[in-house]
Amino acid sequence: MEIPRSSAGARLDNALAALLPDYSRSRIQLWIKQASVAVDGRLPSVKDKVWGGENVVIHPEQHPAELPALPEAIALDLIYEDDSILVINKPAGLVVHPGSGNWNGTLLNALLYHAPQLTHIPRAGIVHRLDKDTSGLLVVAKTLAAQTHLVRQMQARSVKRVYLAVACGIIGQNGRVDAPIGRHPGQRTKMAVLAGGRVAITHYTIVRRFSAHTLVSCSLETGRTHQIRVHMQSIGHPLVGDSVYSRARPGDSVCARHFARQALHATQLGLIHPASGQPVQWQAAPPDDFVGLLECLAQEGGEHAE
């Protein structure tokens, strides 16, 4: 392509952005930095100016989001599998779906390796997610019919999901949080309780109390992003180890301060099997790090009676 005379004096990235409205300026800048852009046969910098008449050749690299996900031999802890669904006990640290900064090494990549037919199912059959640092149960559809069935169950709020969470502070009694959740207005990577957010309902039940923390069982009526983390923070009891929604507190124990992720584990999953039509349910005990946190809290400050 040729730079028009009307762009004389403009920076190269701005001139190309005007010529290529389907691409963002940041994408064009990345192409220039990757040496995928040549101007009159030479490799320019982003800030170079153009004067019109220059011949520009672009050989753009595809953005990872535009590339098909590839199968990867990542071990899966399979709790259950048949021709319609599979249930996985996801470890903390495993990203569910490729995204910014995590374009491979995800659960989706592992699923494509384990069951190649999932290439033909949207999102490789994933119908709900767990945060990267949340462990526990997650169901995956192996057929389009099963995926449709499971999505409808999610929409009808009939899927039973129960989590174990270690919250900061002593929680006095069981409760229910009914507070809408939406994207944080100032920090787009966070969620928040907002008047105009989507309906979100969490029930929590006390399981054990420690000197400055409480183990709770949380069941979801809805499945909003970061729901338990946001709801518990909103009532003054953020989760131990949650670097996004919790700050260090004066009463935090050494155990809590050194726990490297949010203390959240999806321990129970119940649904209607999409093929048999029968209710099915699975449970997964919390992983070693979670168990170790509970043992450390008990040793450090003992337990409080109900």
C-alpha cells in the first residue's frame, strides 16, 4: 500500500491506523515492533514519520486469539467420564480457557488432547469456569446436545455448586448475600457489587471457626465472575489469600499471610445428566494446600466453638 500525501508529517503508526480501520493502533504498533512492517524496503520504528508516497508492505503475525487452540498433553484429574460429559477436579493454577497472557497451557488445551472430538464443540465443551487459582469440580460437555442441555441447566440455576472457602474474620452466623455484581467501574479486571449489576445470590454456612478466620460452605444460586470472592469481601470477610479482593489485616495469622492463592475450592457439583435425565452428583475433597491451611490455622490459634 502507499501512504497518501494527506498523511504527510504523521507518525507511521497513526498513518497506518487511518489506512487500516479494522485494526487497532496497538496492534499496528506490535506489527512494527515485530519487524512485520517494511517502508520502502526498510524496517521502521513506531515513531518514524511519513511524508506521503512511501510504499508499505505488511506481513502481520496473527494474534494468539485468532489462532486455533492446540491440544497439549496436560494431565487431568478425571472424576467421571462417559460419552456425554466428563467431570474434572481442576488444580489451582490451571487456567480454564485461553485468554490474555495465557494462550496455551490451559484446561481447554488439555481437553483437546484428551478428547480430540471436542475440537468440534464450542469452547471444547466448557460450560462454566473456575478462576485460575480456584481448585475443584468442573463439568465439560462432550457433545453438542450435552452442551446445550448443561447450558440450559445453568441458565435455570438448577446446577448445584458448593464451595469451601476460608474467610478472614469470625463470621457470627449463617447467611445469604443478595447483591448484584458488575464490572468494577475503575478497575476493569475486577468485579464489584454494583446497583446496576447482574443478579447474584450466595448462601454461606459456617463449617469451622478459628481464632481469626472462618471456614464456610458457599452455595451459588447464580454464577457471576468472582461471585463468592466479591460477595464475601462485600460483607467484610474477604477470602484468605485473595490478592485481588483482600488486603493484609491486623488479625491475619502467619498461616493466612503465606497462603499463596484464594482459599476457595469447588467441593460439590450436582446436575441432571444430559443423556439419562437422572440427577448425578460428585464431591472432591480439598487439595493438600487447602487442608494444610486448615491444619495450620487450628494449630496456630485453635478453634472456636459454634
